[in-house]
Amino acid sequence: MSQQPPAHPFGEPPQGPSNPPTAPQQGWTPTPLSDGSRPSVGARPPASTEPGAPLGGPALRSVNIDEFAPPRSRLPLLVTLVVLVVAALIWGATLLRPASSAASAPSPSASPTPRSSASGLPFLSPDERFSGRWEIVDHRWTDSGLEVEITLAAERGPVNYSFVAFNNAGVDATESTAGSQQPQFSGQPIPSGQEESGWLFFPIERGPATIILATSGGNQMSALPVSG
């Protein structure tokens, strides 16, 4: 009776010097894997990795520290622009000031002069916007009519004026014309605080007469008598 070696507790006994591996029986094929392929040892090459790529994931892009810097402020640029604009305005105003002063200066030919006295008869425009004083400084009768020298001062101007006269014996009023003596009235409005003097001529018959001061539109403001 021969003795048989005891069975290995886990099935096949381990292979070794005393138990060499046996060749598979003829017609034996390995059991297919779950994906349908056959097992193979060392047939598939290991997956290749890119040179220099870190283990465990794809290569990351390089990072520059300037990307984390805060954005530059535009305040210095805005302050510079404001300073340049202000400087340009000041420079322009300096250039224009002499021209404006020259334009506002009175013309040398203007007749109104600063008022030197408050004498004369007060007058007031119908709308009460303009007022002043006026007087007949001198008058002369000629064969053709009456020449008078009148001073007109504006307290609240500018005063636009006109003159008419009539003989007290009649009713017809006559407008004034330039006198034959100097100075003559310019006919320009008289500003506040200034006065003008000049000679006027009225072609009326000699005798007691009345000189009327009116607005440029013919509305009466005052009247003064003249002896004949």
C-alpha cells in the first residue's frame, strides 16, 4: 500500500524544487477576461509619460507674480489733465483782458462828460425808468429862429432824448436841428452820472417860447420857457 502526499489546504501545492510546475494539458486554453481579451503577461508596454511632466496629473502653466499686482491708478493722469486745462483758461483770460478793456473804454469823440453840478430842472421819463436834470444855459434870437445852449444830465440812465419848441402865440411845435455854434448835441444816449451840453436851433418866430424835453419816441418829460 503506497502513501499519498497530503492535500494542500488551499488547493494546488506550491511549486518549488520538490514540486516542479507541470505543463498544461493538450488543448487547454486560458479563461477569457471580462472584456473578452486573453490574459497576457508583459505583452502590453507601460504607459508613457511626457518628459518633464510631474507625476499624478497634467503639466501646469507658468505663473508670473505681476499677474497678482493691483491695477495701476489713473488719478495722477486725471490731476495732470485738470492742471493743464486750468492753466490754459488762465492764459486765455490774460490774453483777452487787454482787448476787453480797450473795447469798453469810451471813444475819444464821445460828448457826454462826468456831471459837475446838480443844477437845473428835474425830469422823469413817463415809465419812471430814467431821470435827471436839464437847463437852458444861453439863448440867442436870429432872423431865422432861436438858438439855445442846453445842458442835460442823467441821474438814472441811459437817457434817450429829443427836443421840440413852439412860440407861445401859436400851437405848432418845431423839432430842433444842429446849432451854428459849438459844441453841438451828439444825439447819443447819456449814461448815468454823465451830462452833455450843446447848441440847438429852432426855426420859430421871435417871441416868448417853450422848449420841450421829450424821449426819443416823442413823449414829453419836461419843459422850460424862453423869453422873446
